[in-house]
Amino acid sequence: MAKNNFSRRQHEQSAVQPLDKNGFIPLYYQIQRALMERIQSGELSEGDPLASEEELSRAYQVSRMTARQALHGLKTNGYAYSEKGRGTFVSRPKLEKNILHLQGFTEDMRRRGMKPSSQLLEQSVVMGMGDLMEKLKLDEGEKVMRLRRLRLADGIPMALEDSHVPLRHFPGLDRIDFGKHSLYHTLRERYGVRVGYADETIEAFPATREESELLTIPRKASVLSISRIILTAQETPIEAAVSRYRGDRYRASIRVPVTTIE
């Protein structure tokens, strides 16, 4: 163990870039940024141990308080986690879910440079009832396609989606294999749908037993739940859905127009 610690300290010393101690950027943030860059470049991988406060303070010639702030910043931004008695380790940063930008899972993951895939859990035609019919503005008993999918990125379960789409507007939609095809791409390219906007509700819930098993997270771990109604530019509802995102991999973000601040 002592040999491993010595080797790690040597590596940290060799990787250290001099700090600008006369500039305006706080020293802790310079250290934090340097470590983030090493994680983002792949030099440090998920699960790798990070230097301790003492090792960082020695390597960068700063106080332990400054080193502690740098490690705290990494953890706050989702780049690291600590285990009592073991140390601090690299974690994969959370993905930002911009709730003002409507984008399908497949397109979103490709934009991030990740490979999207889906595990089809259910694809069936059901009779719409109650609250669902009100959301989709359909008559009682009209048929809708129910689509339940486990969404993965680079083979890692990321979200569980439950969608209902009215077949009145999309004949033949239920015969397409949505384990292999994107729902939104199909609606756009095959049916000429142009989405106008979505009404969304965001909540946090503890994972159910099924969600924890499918998303490979601990029972009752936090999940980010987004309920949405998607409408065309003509205000025709075309999907009612609920998506449950892993709380350890996602966080919601929003940009507020300055005109709303008084």
C-alpha cells in the first residue's frame, strides 16, 4: 500500500501544472479545473483514485483547505465521490437534461458522442381510458399504442420510458419495431409530424423495485421523472409519456430569460 501511495504521489507531481498565484482565479478552482480536464481527456477514468487533500496540497504547494475545496468542487459537479475510509474516486459526470430543449433520447445521446440503444419492454395496442384520453384529446375507448422502453447509452441503462401515442393520427405505427427505430424520427419522416412544443412536469421520486432492477440502481435511489404531453404546431397532442431518468446520471437544467427577473 505504501508503495502504491508513493507511486501515485509521483504521478501527481509529474502531472501538476503550475498555478497562477497572482491571478484572479482562485487557487482551489485552478486545481479543480486541472483535475476535471484530466478526467474529461480520459487520463483519469471512472473508478480511479484521486490524490488526497494532503497529496494535493503538497503537489500544488497550497494549504489543505484549498485542496479540500478543489475536491469538494469535483464532487459537487459530479466528477468524483468519496468513500469513508477509502478515499476519493473519479465518477462519470451527470448529463445535463435541458428542460427547455425538446430532443429525443436517440438524438441527444448521439450529440453527446454516445451510442444509443433501446430494449423494448412492451409494444401493444390498448384502449385509452380516463386521464389519458383527456391528455390526448381523444374519445373514450379510442386505440393508442403503448410503448415501454429501457433506454441505454454505450450499453448503460439510462432511462425508462412509457409512451402512449394515438393511432387515430398514425395508422400502421404499431407495426414498426421501436426496439430498433426512433419514435420521433419515424413520426417526423414517415408521418410528416412537426412538433410545436411540449408541456412537461418534473418531479423527483424514489425508484420502485422494477425501476431499480432495470436501471441497475439501488432500491429507492432518486430518479428524475419527466411527464410530458407533446403537441404539434396546431396544438394536436401526439404523445403522452413519462420518463424516469437515473438520478445519479442526470440533472435538470434551465436557462431563465433575463426579462423574468425583477
